[in-house]
Amino acid sequence: MWLVLGLALGVAASVLVAAIFYAGEKLFPTTEPPRDGPDRGSLRRHAEIRQYLSAIGEPYIEEYEQAGLTIALYLPDRDVAITFDPRVLFGLEDAATHVILCEDEMPAANLGKRLPFEVPDAPRQPPKSNDPVTAAYEYLGLTNDASATEIQQAYRTQVKEVHPDRGGTDEEFKQLQEAYTKAKNDADGTA
């Protein structure tokens, strides 16, 4: 009798523990669900790279299929593949195609250093105005009627490219900071 009771309690305890683990896995999964496409940060980076390629006049094809792999951006005139997926890099290592693996954090302007051909420089155009406040707005790519939010957004976008930690120079970074300060003070009415 005690043997049967002990077995019954053991089976009941095992079922209870299994139910708890099953419910826990459903409520708090230990693995991420598979993603069907790139995340939001990747999409933004793709857009920046498309804009960069257009700015240097380089034709490209998006989502190009080669050797059973999907290349994010393919430059057909130069046989260059730009990808964010290491599997593409390793899958095409024996191909004649030059493959560039980009990190999601890499600014699009730094792509030019990795391309296997000369890229035209797109230097920042100096402001045309003699008025320092108007010149600050021009430096940020804005007009004098820009809001404080627009000024801050322009600064944040440009600082990603000119900050010394991201490939810019100390001088470029200093000029951007000065332009931001002048435009912000003007927008706030403290200039």
C-alpha cells in the first residue's frame, strides 16, 4: 500500500513540475522568436548606405541573389557585394565578387574606406553667409526658421559622422559644436 501511494505521489509531483516548466516556457520563452527581416536599426543603416551610394553616383541593386545567398546591396558595375550577414561573406569567399561586411553601427560615410575603388570625396560645403548665426544654420543644413528640435536632430545626425571616435576630425567636430551652439541659442532667443 505504501509503495503504491509513494509511486502515485511521485507521478503527481512529476506531472506538476512538468506543467510548471511548460507554463514557464510559454510565458517566458528562453529563445527569441526567429525574425523574418532586418530590425529597425538595420533598416535605417540600409537607408543611409543607399543614400551614400546615390550621393557618390554608384548604381546598386537591393536584395540581389547570388549563389543562393541574398546580398543586401550589390554594385553591378564593380562586382561588389555589401552585406550585413556574415554568412554571405563566408559563402562568397571563393567567388570573384568583392564582399564587404558592414556592422550595423558603422556610419555610411565610412563605407568609402572599405570599397575597393576610389570614392569621390564629398566635403562639407562652407557656409555662404557672413552672418555667424545664418552660417551656423547653413552648416547644420537648416534654414533660420528651424525649431530647436530640428536643430538638435540635425546635430545628432551629423555628429555620428564627424565625431573623432567615428572617423571624423577634432576640427570638424569643433565646428559642428560651435554651429549647434549658435543655432540653438538663436532658436532659444539667448543669442
